[in-house]
Amino acid sequence: MDVAVFAAVFVVSLGASLAMLFARSAIHVALLLVATQVALAVAFLLQGAFFVAAVQVIVYAGAIMVLFLFVIMLLGVDRREALIEPLPGQRPLAIGLGVLLVLEILFASMRGLDLITSSRAGSEALAELNRDPGNVEALGRLLFSDFLLPFEVTSVLLVAAIVGVMALARRMGSAIIRGEESGPEEAAA
């Protein structure tokens, strides 16, 4: 059963990741990124990393992607003229850095496989490292007991900031549509 779920997660994650590369709309890219992050959260659940899976969904797929979508809608990045590259060499540089990243990941993976398969002492050292699951439980207890008020205040401030930015952008956008020229100080009034 785990193998079938992992295979489905792999297909969804890889498919959404590849679809991001070829999507024309910035909103579609953001939604495909959410699908990839949810698939990765399911993969973390399969590995027993429940805290990392919850953080993946709550923080990345939830909060950060909502902010990305707000920025896309606010700036109008989905328009065709916004997709013109301002720096002429940035695409080859990005491709080169991407290839370098893939090579580094392959190198680190090969070194990790060498650590596991090289000797009995290497596998015993790896088992010793993985024996203690860490302090996830203590971190969760501390975050939701002693620091619950600052955590909730931060979330309320972020929501208020998002609502304020959207209200200002809407007011400035409607003033531009009416043909009025207004600066940020007039839009805030």
C-alpha cells in the first residue's frame, strides 16, 4: 500500500513540477507549486515526519502560496508585457546554475550512498544518527504553550497587512481607472 501511495505521490509531484516549467500563466504556476508541495507533504507523512508534513502544508502550501497569489494578482504579473526579460543573460545563467545544483545533488547523493554501503561501521554510524528523532515534540509544546500569544499576534498582523495592501491597491487601481493621478500618500488618506 505504501509503495502505491509513494508511486502516486511521485507522479503528482514530478508531473506538477514539470508542468510548472511549461505553464504560461503565473497563477497556474503558483497553483502547480501548491500541488507539488502537498505531494511532498504526503511523502513526508509516508516517512513518519508528521511535523515536517504539517509545516509543509500550513506554512508553504498555505501561507506563502497565498501571499504569492496576492502578489501576482496585485502586480498583474499575468499580463504578457510583464514577462519580457529585463536582463538579457538571466536565462542562460539560470540554466547554468540549475545544472550546477543538479550536479551538487548527485554528488551529495553518491557520497551518502557511499556512507551507507561502504562498511559496517558506516551503517552503524548512520543508525546512531537516526536513533534520536530530535526535539520536534518539545518544539511543538513550547510553540503552542509558552509562545502561543506571540505566534497568534504574528498571524493576525500578517493578515491585517495583507488586507491593508489589498485595500490600498484596490483604491489606487480604481483611481487609475477613473483617470485620477494619485500618489501613495493620497491613496492612504
